[in-house]
Amino acid sequence: MLQSVVHVCLAGLSTGMFIWLVASGLTLIFGVLGVLNFAHGSFYMLGAYCCYTFLRLMGENFWLGLIIGPLSVCAVGFIVERFFIRYVYHIALPYQLLLTFAFVLLFDDLVKIVWGAGSIGSPAVSGLSGSVSIVGRNFPVYSLFIIVVGPLIAIGMWIFLERTWWGRVIRAAASDREMASAIGVKVPRLYTAVFVFGTWLGALGGGLAVPYVGLLTPGMGEAIIIDAFVVAVIGGMGSLKGAFLGALIIGLLSSFGTRFLPTFDMFLTFILMAGILLWRPQGLFGERA
């Protein structure tokens, strides 16, 4: 029994960290720009495909692909924010969702045109393939790697936002855009930079998913963005620490549900979200409007 519980917990942690990598960018963009970016899952998908492409072009070097792939997706994020998202900051959220959902459809078709409509097998990572024995049962090394990477990203974001001058500027612009502009902050440029950084986080999650998911498929971003939205709602929209905790909860709940309650697995997440919203409509770490 202990063996099963330990491995279910580890599987839940690795799943939660993948969700966190996507939800962190989604939460950052909403917290600073106030935009619900439904296309964020598409950046995750593009990050996976671009990482795979550069990986193949560079002699199966996964680490170079992981660096260049997400950076190339940042160019897409720049275009989306500069020429489209910038004009809907002050429009009601349903219109923002309609615009970003249009990009979901566009990027899905783009992937089918460039990479084909079929699935693509993902390669193993040299040095992180195989498994190790934990309490008498093998567990994938790459999943352990993801469990380590997720908290490192969270710590890095906390240091950047709380301990650097740029972080203070971002928090000031998120708190009061007009006042930040009055003291000389170029808010439009700052918003573009934050959106591109959030895009990079989503694409990085996609790049890291290449060896993990087994198959790359068009539309793979839709499933992850639903989980990311659930995590953002549970933790509190705009709260990064809430998103991190929410990702851990959802990852563990999904893992335990799959192992012990497979019939109700798909309902557990939404039951939890409904319960938290009834108790705290603003989420665990959200603030009342």
C-alpha cells in the first residue's frame, strides 16, 4: 500500500508541475494585463512542436531544442500582443475570450499545415531516460526531473517579481496602470514584455512535455489550458502562489483519482473547484473585487 501511495504522489507531483508551468504564464498575464488568454494552451502546443523541430535539426540535442523552441514561440506571442491583444485591454472579458479562442483555432490549423494532422512520436532525453527504483518500484527519471524544475521556476519567478527593480515596476503597473505611466513607466512596452514572458513560460512547458507526453498532436493545448484555468480559478486569478498550490492539488487529485477512483476521475477536479468557489469565490489566495 505504501508503495502505491508513494508512486501515486510522485506521479501527481509531476503532473502538477506541468500544469503549473502553463498556469504560471496564464496567471501572470491575467494578473498584470487583466487579459484571460485562452490561446495560452496554443503557445504550449507550439512550444512542443518547435522544440521537437529544433531537436531534430540539431542532431537530437534536446537541450538546444528546449532553449530555441520556446524563444521562437515568443516571436508569435509578441505579434499576438502587439497587434491584437493590446486593443482589448479595456474590453469586457467575453470579448477577450472570443479573440483568444480565435487564435486557438488558427494555431491548431497552422500546426496541421506545417507538421501534419497526425501524431508525432517524441524522443527520449539522453541522461534523463529510463527509471530508478523508489520503494521497490521503478519511477521515470524524467518525471523526477520535472518535479525539481517546477519549484525552481516558481522560486525564480518569486525572486524576479519580489526582489528586482523590474519586478517592482511590473507590480506597480499591475496595481495602478495610470500612476505607473505618470511616473514614467512605458506601460505598453511593459505589457508586451510581460505577455512575451508569459508566452515563454507556456512554450517552455510545451518543450518540457516533448519527452513526457509520448505523442505530439494538434490540439494538445486544449486539454492543458482547461487544467490551467481550473488551477488559476482555485488559487485565485492573478495569484502565482495560488496557481502553484492549485497545480499541486489538481495534480495529486488527478493522480489519486486515476489510481483509486477511475470512474469519477474526470469529475473530481470540477467538484473540488465548485466547492472552493462556494467557500471562497475569489479563490484560495485571490482578493475580493
